[in-house]
Amino acid sequence: MDVGACRVIRDLTLLFEISQTLEESLDLRHILRQALKQMVRSMTLRRGAVTIVNRATQELAVEEVGETAVSGQGVSSGPRGRELLQWVIDTGKPLTIANVAADERFAKGQEPHAAAFAALSFLCVPIRSGQRILGTLSVERASSLGENFDRDLRMLAIIASVIAQAVSLRQLAEERIAELRDENDRLQEQIHNHYKPGNMVGSSSAMQSVYNHIEHVSNSKTTVLIRGESGVGKELVAHALHCGSPRHAKAFVKVNCAALPESIVESELFGHEKGAFTGAIAMRKGRFELADGGTLFLDEIGDLTPATQVKLLRVLQEHEFERVGSQTTQRCDVRVIAATSRDLERLMEEGAFRADLYYRLNVFPIYVPPLRERKSDMLLLADYFVEKYSKENSKGILRISTAAIDLMMMYHWPGNVRELQNCIERAVLLCQGDAIQAHHLPPTLQAADPSEKPSSGTLETAVAALEHEMIVAALKETHGNMAAAARQLGVSERIMGLRVKRYGVGIDRFKM
């Protein structure tokens, strides 16, 4: 075989090895290191080097160097060599120096270690991706008189195109990683800066709207009217508004207007003087005076009497009032937050609630959704109450069983969060293990399972609920294996199948 054929085989073998290296890893340094080692060995080089342009700084950086054991200072590492590399990058043209020592740019006194370049050739080609120059591939080899470098330049150009693929992939990956990192930082900042009151639980879209309203209005003096059914947590919203306001260091005074008898509601709100009425043995400050500089929360505002509504309207407009039995006007700086579960619009039509007071209170309404409209928050709330009451009662309850969760999710919760809280507290007290089961929940929830047949007695209902729960628990533990679940419960597979069909239990959801 002649020399030319051997050289062709050598070049093809080298290209195959470098291509294999490219497929093995996306680690650029590994690819360059392996490619240069293969080039130095196969092409009988003294040194090979890859220089990549830093896209951020546009400066040169030698990524990897491959060399023989006897190699010393490289051509590309010196000042003149760096100038040559920059020329290749700027022009996009290959460079050939047949004898580095004889080249005027490397004459003695102009380049350190110039003597080491005796009888040394230097070849450099650009690493190109499309029209963009990514860097250079350079080699140093022993020079031969009259040698033609065209074949070596073509080989280097092919290898440079292979390296360009690896560099482009790396740069694309780095750009994508940087984009993802920036996106992650942005999302983390949004999460960090996203307002959520510390005293409230829930992440549903309905509650996010409530949080958004609280964030926008808490820092102002604006009167807020909180609307929502009984038990949704209107007082928590009011407290969050107070804590997020500049008045948070002052008093937060609560008044349940529905709980005060009509005869004393005025005294409770505005105070009274000594002797103002029977039993008034001393002067007493009202809630407005006690809340001076802070926040007054008027719960169930729709239950105020018409006479008290008139006086309340004056306080809201003029910020002044008189104690019962006094002629002296008192001034106060109080932010009023009102709440109601009643239909104020209907009360206005009936003449039971003043329209002017309604419009004075309804400056910034906040609607708190009922629990049935935020079912996605159910488990968050339930887990919160389980942890709270388990700690209060020194119990080690860790979770809520699947059957109990199913019952809670099917129930309509007319009492809202307050009812859920009471149910969980009861269940915690009844639970003797580490998990709340369906039979620990109140009977009102037991009857909520539509898979149960209507029964005439509570015993049948309770037994059916317990049977359903045990079947679900067994299927969950055996990952939907009917036979294993039947053995665990001590029944035949036929009985197990009948019970599963009766209660409409889908076993597919338990299979892994």
C-alpha cells in the first residue's frame, strides 16, 4: 500500500474517532481533550490547541491543549502567537507558517522562547459555524523543506467543522441554561415578593384574588367592606388588612354587632358618661376611642339598628362622636373595616339598612369565597387544622386517610371553614392512631358519600362507611391487587369484587 493510501486511511480513522468522541459526550472540554490527543498521535504533531472566543468578552481563551511529552512553550501561547490567532479569527482565513523560527514575527528578541521554534511549522484554521467564527484550531509540527500543507489544512478544516458542532451545542446549552436560570430567578422573586397574609391558608385562584385585594388596600386608610358567608374567615381578612397597614402597631378592636343587645350597642361603640343610664357607675370609653390610631372591625354590620347606623355614618364622615350622656364631642382617628354575611342590597330595599351608610362602607369591597368554591384549598386547610389540634392535644396524627378525604371533598360545607375546623378538631379527639379515618368524621359527612345506599338507620350508614373505608385502605396498601386486598380483609375474592362494585371503587387509581 502506497504512502498516499495509508495517509487517507489514517485521516479517515482520525475523523471517525473524533466523531465517536463527539457522540459520546456533550462535555466540550472532554471532546476537545480527546480530539487533540487523537490528532497529536495520528498526525505526528508536537502540539495541538483549540482557542475559543468568549462570546461575552470577545476575548480569546485556550480551552484545551494536546501535546507530546517533550513539548515546551507553544507558539499560540506567546504574544505574537495570540496576534496570529486573532488575525485568523478576524479574517476567517487559514494561516500557514512553514518555519516559525525563520518568520520575522518570531525573530530573536521579539518573542520569548523563540529558539524553541527552530524547524517548527505552524498551521491554524478558523472554527466556523455558518458565518460566525467561534475560535481557532492550531497545530505545531516538525517542518520539512518544500512540504505542501494543503492536505493538512483540509484535514484541519474538517476537524474544525466537527469541533464547531460541539462548540455550538455547548453555547446553545449555556444560553438555554442561562435563560432557565434567569426564568427561575424571576419566578423565585415573584414567589418571594408574592403577597400572602401569614394568618391565611389557601392557594386557589379565588383566594389569590382576595390576597391581591388585601395587598392593594391594606396600606391605605380606605374603609373596607368584607362580604361572604358565615364561617369563611372574614375576621382573618380584617386582621390581615390591619397587620399590613401602617396602623399595625396600634389596637385592632373587634365588635360583633349581631351579638350586642340593641340597648347597649351605642354605649359599646361610643362609650358613656357616669350616670348616663342605670348601671353606668363610671365613665367608660367606647370601641372607637379604644381603637384610636388603629383599626375597628365591625362584624355583621347589617344587624345594626337604624338609630346606630345614623351615628356610625357621622363617625365615618366627620371622625367625631359623643359618648352616651355627654355633650362633649370626641374626635378619633380610626380605620373602619366592616363585614357582613347578609344581603345589604336587599336590606336597603326593605328599608332596614341606610343607603348612605352602605355607600360609605362599600368603598373597597372584598368578597371571600365559600369553601365549596375553593375545593383545591380543602386539603391545605385540613392539614393545617390536623397539625394544630394534634399538637394542642399531644397526639401523633400524621395524615388523613383517602376515604376521609373523599368524604370531605364530596361534602358541600354550608358552615365553610369554621365547619371544617370543627370537624377536624372532633376527628383529632376521636382518632387513636396516626391517621384520621372516615368514621372519625361527623355523621353529616358520612351521609355525603353518594356510593352508599340510602339507609333507614344511622348504624347501617356507619357500617357501610367503615366497610367502604377499609376496602379503599386495603386496595391502596396492595396497589390495587384485589386478591391481596381480599386476603388482608379476610374475605373471598368474590365478596371483595361485589363490595368494590357496590361502592363504586375504581381500583385503577391504586395501581402503580
